[in-house]
Amino acid sequence: MQKNLSIRNIRSFIPILDWLPKYNTGYLKWDMIAGITLASFVLPESMAYATLAGLPTYYGIYCCLAGGFVFAFFTTSKHVAVGPTSAISLMVGTTVAVLSGGDPARWAAIAALTALAVAVICFIAFLLRLNTLVNFISDSILLGFKAGAALSIMSTQLPAFFGVEGGGSNFYERIWLICQQISHANPIVFIFGSVAMLLMLLGDKILPGKPVALIVVIASIIVLSVTNLTHAGIHVTGLIPGGMPSFIRPSLDINDLNAVIELAFACFLMGYIETISAAKTFALKNGYDVNPRQELLSLGFANLAASIFSAYVVSGGLSQSTVNEKSGAKTPMSLIICSITLTVILLYFTGLLKNMPEVILAVIVLHAVASLIKIKELKRIYQLSKVEFTVAMVAVVGVLTLGILKGVMVAVLLSLVLLIRRIAYPHVAVLGRIDHTDHYSDIERHPDNILQEHILIMRVEASLLYFNADFIRSQINQNIDRYGNKLQLVVLDLSPSSYVDVEGSKMLLQVSDQLKHKHIQLRIVEALATVRDILRKQGMEEMVGHISRRSSINEVVEAFKEKASKTK
């Protein structure tokens, strides 16, 4: 029995041991189609993203090959595909450029070290069950981050698209230099890139979910192979080394490790958020469950594989996962087949890619990141909440001004500050009875509600904590003073208060004591279990009577009225 329990535990951590023995052979056809289609899609896209990371194009292929293969063993998602992403690639490129001093060998070693650091962070987060950590990055921050990252990435690719030198260390410098150099743009390069972009946009409409980028790449290679356009300024990527990625040892220099920790943590946050978002999206669509904690483990092992096989940080991406799902993938076997397909290409067909135009890689990146700027969603957030829209815009400006790393951290910090501010200054509503009912709601929102004679009913719409206790007490006192001298009973509805700390409970004791000196009774209703516990320990029941989970506002009001009528 103990042996069976041990096997079950192992299977829970390595899901392929559970689903592979029960694999439905009828799924193989669909997984093969999806895997080959996915390989066709990620081949040009991953090569393009590798250029963002400042690495040779084939490093992007290695990311999909090694990371995707290992990810399939541990993931609970049937559709998520991993590889390099545009934002993570740019983060790696801009940070590693400084650390490596331009040395290609050190650049690759430090990029691999970053993947190793991400793997370690994933494993630690898995052990400590920190999968909820990413909840601090809201959808509004992500929306702004993606828009800012897209604009920043575009600014790095426009020089190749126009055939100019470019330059600059940040978004504004890059755009300024492009504007200065635009008069020297190479018209052949620009026309070639524009035609490719037009074909990809048409392909999205005519062949959605198909590897249109690969078709454009093949067409461009054929054109350059049969013409002399290379003499007109169209540069090619050159020969890609054949064979499997070699085993490398990431840089373990302590200085390099200290330098990449911040980068690794940012890559972890972005990578895990993107992975789990894609996983939940397709799980909901196809009616199965994913384990968010397990995806920390799958992402950790994927990055560990990337770090030792000549690659860099990988994560799940929505675009490649969409291709995988729309192509009919039934299980993670499609990722294994994708890796096998990429292996075959690396072993036998790399020579066919030597005439790939660099401008095509720029077009692929521009086309991919343009979808990250979601104007309609930003408009919707603006209509729903000006505060959330402000946070999104701070994320956009922060990424463009400070870079992807610091920009998203500034947005997270602002979001937390606004959240704390909202909790620090909560609304204390005065309640009135809804006509012809036993229910009560905010008189400010519903002026036709009926106020009770001699009774003031208030609802504290937040937890009572040390940093908002004084504000809540001042709001309660203001409402009491505003009521006048005829007040005999104050009812506090604590139903929205999920927690009351020591300082919050002391504040309620002080309010009760103040009211007692004015000969005003205080009653507390709708308090949750943990709130009732701490109030009882503070001796609150001796002051206000029994705090029951069963008592409601209406019961307390009716009991007071009945008692008052008997004393007349």
C-alpha cells in the first residue's frame, strides 16, 4: 500500500506517467498534425525572438525544442506550448547586453544562467506554494505592460524594417534616431518588408491559425535565392549550424548570478502569468482542469532544460498555444512531436534557411507584438474604472521610460498603493430600510430608503485594521454627530469585514465606551466567525451583548422597537 501511495505521489508530480499509459491511439493523428503545425509556426517566430535576446537565431529553435519537450512531461495543460516570448526575449537582450560586454560566448552563458535562475525560482515557488503570488499583478497592469512592451519591441525592429542603422538605449532614443535616419531608408528593404507584412495580415484573415509566417519565410528565401536582391541591401541570417543543441554549462560566476536575479524574477513573473493565463483559457474552453501549482514545476523543468541545452528563458505563450489548440492537439504529445519535427529540421534542413532575410524576422516580430496592444480592452477599462486605467497607463509609460523590468514593478507598486489607500479610507455607509421589505441599503445611493427613528445603522465596507481604524472611527463619529440628540441605538453591520485585527477591535471598544457615556446602545450584527472570535476575546460582548451569527439588522431593529413600545 505504501508503495502504491509513493507511485501515486510521483505520478502527481509527473503527469505524463498518468496519461501516457492510458493514451488513446485515436488522438495520435491529431497530436501529430498539431505538433507538425506548431513546429512550422514556432520555427520562424522563435528565430525572430532570439534576435531580440541578442542571440543567434537558432537559439530560439533550441528553446522550443528543449523547453517544449521537457514541459510536456510535467504540465497539466493539454494545449499550452512553450518557447521564447517577445517580452522576455527583449528583457534578456537588454540586460545581458550590459553584463556580457558584447562577448557572444558570455552572452549565451549568461542568458542560459538566467534560465537556470528562473528554474530555481519556479522550484522554490512550487515548494512554498507561491502560485498565488502572481495575483498581485492585475489584468490592468498586464494590459498596460503588454502594450508598453509591444511599443518598445517595435522600436527595436523598425530599423531593420526600414533598412537604417537605428540605435538608442531606450524607446524614446530609438524612435528619435529612426526619425532622423528615415530619409536614408532603403526602399528595397522597406518594400520587401511591407509586402511580407501585407501577406501575413491577409493570411490572418484567409488562413487563421495556420503557419502563415512559415509560408512567407519560404517565399522570401526562394525570392532571394533566385535574385540578386542581397546586393540591394537585404541582409540574410546566414548558415544555421546543423545538429542537436550542445550541452553547455551556464555561467556560475557569483557576480553574474547577482546581476541576473532581478531579471530572472521578472522573467519568472511574466512567464508564469502568461503560462497559467493560456492554460486556464484553453482548459475552460475545452472542459478540463489545470493545476496552477503544478505549472510552476513544469515551467521550472522547461527552463532547466533550456539552461543546459544552449537556450534561454522559455514560457507558455498565447499565440503558439492557440495554434496548437486550433490544430487539434489532444494531449501534450503534440509538444513532443513538435520537438521531434524541429530536431529533424536541425539535422537535415538547416541549409535551406541560410537565405532567410533579416527584414522578414523583423516583420514576424512586428506582426506578433502588434496584437499585444489591445485598444478595445483599454477603452473598456477606462469606461469601467478610471483608477484601473491609470494603473494600465502607468505600466505603459513605465515600460517605455524605465524599461520592461522597472516599468512593470512601478505599476505593481502603484497598484498596491492604490489598493492600500482604498482599504485605508473605506466607505462607512449609513443604511436605510428598503420600502416594504426587511432589507437595508446605503441611503447615499438610495435616498428613498427609510431612516429609522432613534436608530442609526452603519455598514463598514472593509476589514478593520490598524491603519484604517482611526479613519473608520472618525466616520462613525461624524455620522453619530450628524444624527442629532435623539439617537438611542447604533447598529454596526460588519458583514463586509472579513478580518478585524487587535487595533480594529480596540477601536470598536472605544466607540462602545463613548456611546455608553452618551446613553446610546451599540449592537454588532452579521460579524463573520473570525471577527466574532477576536471581539469576544476583547470582551466586546460584555459591552454590547451577545454577538451572534444569526442576528440580522432587521431583528435588532424590531427588538429595539418592541422594547421601546413596552416602556412607553
